[in-house]
Amino acid sequence: MASSFGTALRVTIFGQSHSPAIGCVVEGLPAGFVPDMDALKAFMARRAPGQASWTTPRKEADEPKVLSGLNQRGETCGAPLAIMIENTNTRSGDYDDVLHVPRPGHADFTAQAKWDGHQDVPGGGHFSGRLTAPLCAAGGIALQLLAARGVRIGAHILRVGDVFDEAFCASRCDADSARALQAQLDALSDGRAFPTISAKAGSAMIETIASCREAKDSVGGSIECVATGLPAGIGGPMFDGIESTIARLAFGVPAVKSLEFGAGVQVAGMRASENNDPFGVVDGHPQPLTNNAGGNLGGITTGAPLCFRVAIKPTPSIAREQASVELDRICDTTLSLRGRHDPCIAPRAVPVIEAVMALALLDSWLAFPPQST
């Protein structure tokens, strides 16, 4: 089972949803950096369960405990940074029904096909969204290191069901768009509980999620993420491209089903004269004037905002009765689930996608930096 990623920055995720603890090991961090643990805890709290009506009622403190990797002054010391998060509120009995009856839309069936009953089922085991907590721990450190380099990363829920938030102002590279984008990021960092730019859109999304919960169902959504302050030249061609690196991490997040950069799927209906980003000299430097490319060309950053969107599927674990099979007797059956599940995954996945962006960028910057810097 591959639970590691990265080139210069190597991250390993360990644990299961109902194991005593989960965590991460991060190798390759620059030495001499002092992580702000209070900032890390605040970042992880945005992902933590049990905070509002639109999340699972499972409550976990998600307190990160550093086991190694810091010296007595609290600095990164060159050794692997190991962080542990205890699981303190598990209810494995809620999953008795799915030990032999796979949940539609979940990895229960494929895990059974691969490991023939030896997999850890309760809570989804190693497939659980619970494993995004240590991903956020590693990503939270990366966010701090990037902020020290002048990079700002933010994300928001772009869509839940048929309700849309306003999009990031990242399609143009002029000064007005840059100011508008920073204002949007400022709005998202003001402590609001529901991560949308528009409060009206957020309220409508919450109503949609509530109606799905009442119907014993769940709903999907999409998340838009952007990074500003990047220099041109980070990344490499083909399989070392920034798009490739982000894609590998993004699709490691449970429930992510699609990914697009910049104009994304819309390029299929565009002409080159519409899609190409013209170049111009701004403040003595060449740069793209528009950003249909989403901040990268050939897998290498252009200096424009790096922007991508992911689609998040509806939570597969729902209380509504669904058709399934009894794996022991090989016969048809039905399944309606107990347990504590998010009626929409997207709200808690926002900081996870920010963590993905941060880890991918830091790894690419360390492994494939601009030659001009």
C-alpha cells in the first residue's frame, strides 16, 4: 500500500480511522525553521469533525503531537518530522453491518477484493477521510514555510449541489484583478465558519446540505484553490510538472473525482486565439496578461496565480437504503447505514486542498526550483 509521496519533500501518512492514532512523517524540511504550533492547530481545527450541523457529529480534538524532528529550540533539525494525532472518539460497532456488506460508492468492495478480508473496515480503515488530518498537519507546516517565501494559499467552496459561490479573480493578471483576489483571500481568512466568499451563497449551501441530511442523503460539491506570490520557473516538464504533482496528491484525498486548472474543461470549446494567454512587460518583467493556463505552462509556474478546482463526490455512507451484496453468501441484499457521517464532504475538505497545494508547491520548489533564483 503506497502511503508516501514527494521528491525532495517526502511525506508518509500512517494509521486507520479507528486505530489508536494516525499521523505523518515528513522528510526533507529545511533545517532551522520554527513551526508556529498554534497556527498549525488553528489550521487543523478547520478540518476537524463535529463543529457544525453540516459536518459529522464525531468529535476529535485533532491535537498534533510532535514526536521528533525538532531540536530543543523548537527548530527543524534535519531529522524526519513525525507528528501523531490520537483517535479518541471511535465507535467501531457502528460498522458491524458493513463487515460483510460493502457500502455502495465506498472502497469496502475493492479493499475486500484486494486483501480478502484482512483489511481494517471500521470507519473506512486507511481509506477514511480521517487520514486527511495528518495530511493537514504536514500541509500546515508547508503553508508556513511558503508564507515565509511570500506565497499565499487559499481555497473556498465553489459549489454545493446547484448553489455556486463567486469564483476567484484569477483569470486576469492586471493590478485590479490582483487586488480583488487578495480581498477575496482576506475575506476567507476572517474566521468565518463556512468557507465561501459570498455569505449569501454560503447560507444557501448550508440549506442544501441540511435538506440532504433530512432526506437521509448527501450532496457533492467543488473546491477552488489558488496560490499567489509564486515566481515563474517552479516545476519540471512531463511527469515532474506542477500539475502532475498536484494531481497525484489531490487524487489521494478521498472523494476527489476530477481536477482542472485555469479554464479547465472549457478549453475543449475554445480556439487558440481565445485560450492563449498573451505576454506583456509589466514593471520591467515579462508576464502573462491573462490566466487561462491557471498559472502554469508545460508543468512550470508562470508567475500568475496558480489556480485549480476539484470536484468532491457526495459522501457514500448514507442512511437511505441501498442495494448491495452479502460477500460471505454471495447474494443480493440491502444496506442502510448507522454511524456518523458528513452530509457534504466539501466544507471540511477546503483546508485539505490547501494542504495539497502547499505540499505540492514546496516539494516542487525544493526539487525543481527556478534557475534564475
